Amino acid sequence: MGREIPVDAPAGNGTISCNLCGEREHRFLFRKAGFDLVECEKCGLTFIANPPSEQAVAALCTAKADCQDELIEPSSAAFRRMRQVAKQHLRMLGRSIAEPDGVRLLDIGCSNGLFLAEARARGYDVHGTEISPETAQFARGHFGLRVHTGSYEFAGFDKGSFDVVTLFDVTEHLPDPSAELNRIREYIKPGGLLLQSTPNIDGLFPRLSFTLANRLDYWPHPEPPHRRYQFSVRTIRLMTEMAGFETYRTDQTRIGLGYSFDLPKEWRKRPKMLAYAALFAPTAVIGPWIGRGDWVYLAARRPG
């Protein structure tokens, strides 16, 4: 899953407090590349006990990193997949916003701008922020979008000026998501909407595949260190409500099978992945049907 980054803190129990409840006791789940994924003993939030430094993470958030460069190449398979994901984001947003014309929207972590372009075409007044200079520039140059490189806090936005803020697969990467959600709330109008998407560690596929994770040294999507946190429907909802939001609705789906199990062309290089896919891909497909999808959307409103 992309390039490895150095370990910056010792692993072990009690080295970091839970971002949701403050508990320091947690149980070990899975280790990858020296990083320990643990589960809070009190609230069940899953997180990296010895996270990488901000500098190490920032190195991955550029188009020069192997996990990002295809996102600014419109002919790439990754770009085409991301366009389909952008359409899905828009459909999920449409379940909460009936009339998009003129609705002012901020997409934090907007990547290459595909979602913003789709939303603009539907009538939203769109703005974005992105920490990767290359993808932010692509969004501006390719789509003509208003995208700020860097944090939303330094983009010149007035507080309480957005009808909608979206965080698509962003919350789990934040160093301090609880504090961040509190700050983001200030930029949303009273009665406005926050829509997040994040992998669901309680999905049928993640939970069943965990039985082989430590033996195979492989556990998508909870595999550290690329996501600091792994949320369940319960923990993302609880964290969002503790930040002052009221849950409006949740929707579950699945992450693309090509992401979880590699593309068929890669199975020749890694024959074991074919057997892994045959065993677990059905659970990823079935999961959303029984309320155990491995990807969740949470819509919440700022009271007002």
C-alpha cells in the first residue's frame, strides 16, 4: 500500500490517549511496518499507537508519491475510478440536499477536484482545499475550480459561511479529528450539513478478514500507517456528535473490490491474492446488504 514511512515513536500500550474518550489503555490488533494498530478498551476507537511524524505523512500527500501521481493523469485507471467515486459522493450528498442550486459547499481534502466538478455541474457553489500542491494545482488548472492549497483555516473563508462541508475519506487521516471537527463546525451555517465518508472497520469484510490478518501480514483497509484512525459507524457518529453536530443519516456501501484485492492483472504477480479475493470478496459485496458495509457516509447538521 504505497511507500513505507519511518517509525517515529515506540510501540506499546499506553503511549497515546484515545482521541475520542481520552482512555490510555488499549488492546493490540495488528502491526505493519513497525506501526501498531490498537483498539481503545473504553470506547472501541481504533488508531495507530505510534503514529508517523507530520513530515513523514506530508511526504505521502504529494503527486510525486506513488499513491498520488495517477490522480492527476486523466487517462489513468485510478482517475477513472475516482470519477465514479465522485459521482457516488454526489449521490450520497443528494440524499440530504434536495435543491443544490446556489448551495455553498466546501470540500476539505478535495484532491484533484473531481467531486467539486461534479457538484458544480449540479448547481452547487463550490470551493475546495487540498494539502497536496500538485493535485490542488490540477484542480485549478484542469477544472477551473477555486481550490486553496493548504488548510481551510488559512483560505480566507468567513466562519458560518457554508451550507455544506464535505470530508470524503479525510477524517481518518487527521492527527486530531475531534478537535478538527469542532473547528470545522464553526465554518458551517446553523442548520448546515457536514457529510463525511470513512472506511468502516466493523464492516463484514474487515472483521472476517481480521482472522487471518496477523498470519498473512495483510489487513485492508485497516492496514497502518496510511490512516491514523479506523472508525466504526458508532465511533464516527459519537465523535461527530461530541463535536456539536446532530446526526442526520448514515449510509453504508463498499470500497471498490480492485482496491481491497488488487486488480486481476496483479494476481499473476501475487497468486495468493487470487485465493484471498475468492475467500473474502463475497463478504465485501454482501456487507452493505446486511448493514455491515466497509464504507460509511455520515451526514450531520450543525444545530441552529
